[in-house]
Amino acid sequence: MLVSRHRRRAVAGLCAVLAAALLGSCSGESVASRADQEIASSEGVAKKSKPNIVYVLTDDFSENLVKYMPHVRKMKEEGASFTNFFATDSLCCPSRSSILTGQYPHNTGVFTNSGEDGGYGAFKKNGNAKRCFGSALQDAGYRTGFMGKYLNGYWPDGKKDKGVRKGGSKGVRQGKQGKGGKRQLDAAADGVAGRGASAVASASHVPTGWDEWDVAGDGYKEFDYDLNENGKVVPYGSAPKDYLTDVLSDKAASFVNTSEKSKKPFILEVATFAPHGPATPAPRDENTFQNLKAPRTAAFDKAPTPAPKWQKSIKPLTPKDKAEIDRKFAKRVRSVQAVDDMVGRLQDQLKKKGLADDTYFVFGSDNGFHMGEHRLRPGKQTAYDTDIKVPLMVTGPGVPEGKKISQLAENTDLSPTFQDLAGEKPASTVDGRSLAGLLRGQKPDRWRQAALVEHHRAKSKKADPDAAPDNSGNPPDYEALRTSKELYVEYAGGDREYYRTDTDPHQLKNRARDMSEEQRTSLHKTLTALKSCRGAKDCEAASQLQK
């Protein structure tokens, strides 16, 4: 195990206390007075030496992209990776709300990307901003930073401007390689409409809890976007230097520098838009990974048997479908190259600043992404592992090298984990549980036996970047359980799916009709308890399989 530098400083502080006591007794100075001063000083050092946390959150990132990212692969070798980490919903805004608050969608009130039950509007309406880990760590003396993508429906200028900025999404981008027009065509082909906000340079709302705020609204195209930079809305254009992931990398590096100078511990979340569609790569990566094909797993172009009702009309993939899947997969690989560059840059910077030994570096995703599995065209929102099971890698103080952690974990666990790593007790209102003990190699006496996934079908596709045609995965409302060896889904209307993931890892044989009454009752009771649980104690009890 690694020995953290802040522990050595704490020992030094205690030695100073003893030295103060001895000096005070020899000089006639009040021993208690001198010792109190030294204790106060040592506590100050200990507080400043709390571990830092850097969290890189990607958008629609799936495990099959890791092999193309050398710095992320190295994180698996040098730290811990979770082999059973799940999203509470395989959709951007609900998942990100769970990450920020540590609560399930039924407690955040965020089930979709827009409307009454979704987006930034629902997040604010339900009072979630004050429950984010940023506020908790800021109160604990941390310098806090958030960059990139926040929540669907958040706009840098505080409102959605329907105009089109000159030189924006309707213009022709002028890049070094002269392929701006091609990028525009790709963006249109991949179905992501540009917001084209007008340039605004005025104060705008920054959510509570963040000392540094550099957040975009529509950054999916990676060019021609606005950033809210600590209340000032700044437009970015179409030059290679405006590529959003690289801009975030620069700002993240600057945040580390200023935090090191402030002598305060810090937490930084950098949330990229990559590899979400249109998965625009950095200009330097546009010609890489030519002729790359998407993985052909056992589930590729195969429907589950028997298929749930919502999938029965989905036809086999055509040659054109497969070619389009390959094209989009290659774009996803290209788009994450800049993300990997950013990971490596931040890691190097932490080392140069002498902060690496005291910094937890976390890499993850808000949800997964399917590309042809179960005959589904590219998308998400299903309860299959392609969509709900996401990577999570962690390096840092006390984290064993090459450790694979198999316990069931969820994105509700991240907020309490960050607070626990910072030496703070998470609020009892969080639904998740700290992963800090697992990261340090500890074996808990009891852990969850079931992870909850809950999804609402969006009532409207308007202005939703994740809106999908039915053949790419647009299921009805459902709640699901993922255990260490099972996936169980209950759809609105009564349809059911049940898979033994230990013997059927690609979820192709639906055994819902073959379940014993005991199995059905146990999983239904567990799901009922979890989908209504509230708070850490209640949700921990509900996560045990009911009888």
C-alpha cells in the first residue's frame, strides 16, 4: 500500500506538540499554552493535507473504448477497477443527478432529460443543488471545480437562445485540416441539432458549491459553443484551439495550478461531452483508426428470446446498418483520444507539482452505449449491461495496484465516497454507500446484494440530444435489479425479463417464464423495497435480497 504524504505531515505535527511541551517546561512558559498553539498549527497542516480528488466523467462511454486509451488502461494497472459498477439509469441527466447527490432518481425527481420529471429544471425544482458533493466538500474547506457538461437543460446564459450565432452551427468551420464542412455534415448525419447561442458577456447563475465553474450547454459538436466561466458567458469558435475537450484540459490544468498555490485541498470534476454523438474528434485525430469496426459480440444482431414486447418489431441489422455502426464506433474511438490526452496531462501535472501521492484520480462514465447488440441501432436507455454497466477506475493513496473490485457498486456511491475520502461523514440522506473501504482493500461485513436501475420513457423528444427512434432502444418505463448473477426487469404494463448473467453474460435467453415462484417473489419484493427506499440506512437494508 502507498503511504500518503499527509500522514507523514500529521506525525510531524504530533512531534511538534511533544517538543513544545518539553520546551515549555524548561523555559517556564505555560506548557498548555504552547502545546495548544502547536496543536492548532498541526491541525491546520492536517486540514490542508486532506487528499485531492480529480474526477473525469465521460458521456456515453463504454468499456470497449478502454483498449484504445493508453492512459486510462494504465489506471487499471496502477489502481483499482470496479467490475460490477452500474448506473441508476442509462440516460444522461438522471445518471448525473445520482452522481452529484448520491441519490436514486426516485429521490432526486430527475427521470428524463427535460420536462416536468427531468433536466436541470427538475433538478433545481427538487432542491438537489444544495445536496451535491461540491457543497459538502466546499464546507469542509476544499476548493471545488466543475468543468464541461453539467445537466441537460443547463444553458450558460441561463436560457435557451433559439438564434444561431454567426459562424456557429450554420457556418462552415475553418480548421487546420480544412475539414470543417465534413464535421458539419457528420454532426447533421448523427442527429444532434446545434443550439447556436448568441454571444453573451454578462453575469449568469452558477450553482452553489463550486469555486470554479466552466460549463457549456450544447457542447456536443466540440466547436461553436459558449462556456459560463464563473458567471461570464464566453463564446468559443471553430479554430482547432477551440476544441472543447482541449479547452477543458487547459482549464483543468490551470485549476490544479491555482489550487496548489492556495495550499488548500481540492476536488475537480471534468465532465467531457465525448464520446457522445456526433463524437467529433480533435482535428489532430481525424485521420486515425481508419477502417475500424465495432465489436461483434455474441449479442450483435441477435434479439433476446423471447424478446420483450417493445423489441418485437425491431428487424435484423442490414448491411447499411452495420456499416453505419462501424463508422460511428470509429468516430467514438477518435473522439476519446483527446480525453485520454487530458488524463495523461493531468496525471503528469500532479506528479510535477508533488501532488500525485495525495490525489485520488477517478475515471468513469454516466452510462454505457449499445451498438448493434440485441439488434438495436446505436443508443442506450435499456436495462442490458451494454447500457447500465460502466467502467470505474481509481488510483490514489492506499489503492492497491491492479485491484479488481467485484462488489456491486452504483453511481449513487460516488458522492458519499468523495466525502468519505475527504474525511467527512456523508449526509444520511444519500442513498449510496462509500466505496473508500473497498478501495483500500477492506472487506465489509455486509454489502448490497442488488443494484437498482429505474427508467422513465421521455414524454417528448423535443430538444433532447438523447432522443432515439424505437429501433435504437426506447423502452417503456421500467425498474430493474442487477445482482451478482442476475438481471431482472419489470416493465410498465406487466412485461418481464430475467437473465442469468453468470451463464448468459450477453443477456440473450429471457428466462422470465421459467422463474420459480420463490425467485419471482424474492426479486419483486427486493425491487419494490429499493424503488421506494430513502436514505443510506433504508436503501442499504432494501438492497439485501428479500425472502
